Amino acid sequence: RYGVPAGRAGLASFDKDVLKQIYEENCDDVLIPSTLFCTHKSNEGVLKQVVTGLGDDSLVHWGDIDGKNNWSALSGMVICGLPYLGPANADNICLCFDQWMQKDGWKYHTDNLILSEEDDPISGQFYETAEMNEMPFDYWKEYEKSHMAVSVIQAINRVRCRNVTDDKGGCEKTNIYLFLGEKNGKQRDYQQHLLARIIEAMPNIQVNEKELKCGAGEVLSPHEKDFIQLLSVLPAGEHKATDVRSKAEGKGISKRTVRRYIKALDSEGDSEFKRQVEALGVSYIAVRGRGGSKFMKS
């Protein structure tokens, strides 16, 4: 299901009456005693407000579900809120792996692919080690996507679909409701990666997609709101992206985050963030090639 925010903060601030209506209209075959609900720990109270009769025995949060068999007899699952690591956690984990792999002789290529050991006869190629600050600014997203996919697949297989019923690996019918956020929004890559990994891990699963008309729309983060406010007061004319970045850093928005915002503005994708920037009459112009400059124009 698309439309309900999948992040911790977005779900917490989402209109509870709208969420209740969405749940009742789209999860009408969910039986409370036989369905497991999974969300962020901080949003367990949100689901209790929305789902009548939901008790602690049928409610679990990310970080307290992997490997447990408590719910293997349940016939359904509702996942409302996805386990994003965030750039800091994902970055720290990647740095840990970097130290470990450098010690063992592994090398990073600049596109963040682990290719081979120096003496690996299969590859026959050797790439110089790239320092972490030379990596693409959003390299950590690939790790975050994989972490999310593994976590969601683990969660799905806590209920009765984990129980094999025939020699082909089949199981009893199990209904899984997965709320993914706004369709074709800024999390589109995460959604596509997640669905592809689920289908790969559970090849006979039947996927039915539905876009929900929630009315509330995508929720902007505090930093997105601050960046939009900064753009709203730019004088008319062209402004170097580096100057805009400096102003944003003065508001506590990191260089990496600004690069991510600029990348979103330069992409073909659609998002509430991009729509609000365009509504200000602000556009992003990228001049390609050696010596090219990038400007914000208002």
C-alpha cells in the first residue's frame, strides 16, 4: 500500500483519524487475534489508537522481532513503518566494514563495489583504495536499502508463511500488508529495491499494489522545511550552489544533506519537497562539463 508515511517521524505526525480510516477501508480482512503488527517502537501507541482491540501480544517493533518464533501460527501481518537506519548509523556501519576489509586486504572501488583481493586470479583487476571521503556522498544508501530489505523479509517470516507445508516449499495463505509511503516520491528507490528483494526471497508471493489517497500528503522533515525557507528568501537572480550550501550549513544542515536535496531537485522524480521548491519559483540549473557551475535561480 502506498500513501501512508513509512518513516518514524512521518508516521508519528500523520493524522490519526485519516490513518484509522485508511486501515479500516484497506485491511478489512485482518483479524486482530491472528495478525501481527510491526512498527517503530515509538509508534506502537499510534497503532493502538488506530486499531481497535490491538494488544501487546500482537504488536512488535523493529529491533525486537528478528529470529523469534512467537507468532508462527498467525495468519497475517501488517507492517506500518519501515526500519530506516539513517545516514549516521549506516555511515558508521560502513566505516566499520571499511576498517575490517582494509585489514584483510579488501579494496573499495570508487563506485562502492567490493571487487576483489589483490591476488584474486578470477578478477585480474586491482583498484586503488578510495578514502571514505572520496566515496559518492550517498554510498551508504545501498547498505541502508539492503538492511531494510533483510529486516522486512525477516519480519514477514515471523508469521505462518515460515511453516513449509509441501515439498515445493509452499505455505498456508498469509496476508501481508506493507505500507510503503508515497508512490514515486523521494523513497521510490527504497520501495523498488524492497519489493524486488521480497519477490526474490519469496518467489511465489503474489504482490497486489494499491495507491491510497490519504489527503495528508508527504510529510517534510525539519531540515527540508528549513532549506525551503532558506530558498524562499533568496534575492531574485542566480546563486552558486556552493553559496546556498554555505547558507544551509549556517542553519545546521550538513553538506551531505544539501547535496541530497540538490540531487532531488535535479532528478526526474517527483516529491512534496520538489513541488514546494518549484512553487517558490526556484529552479536548479546544472551546467555540465569541465569547469561547469551549478546555480539556484529564484
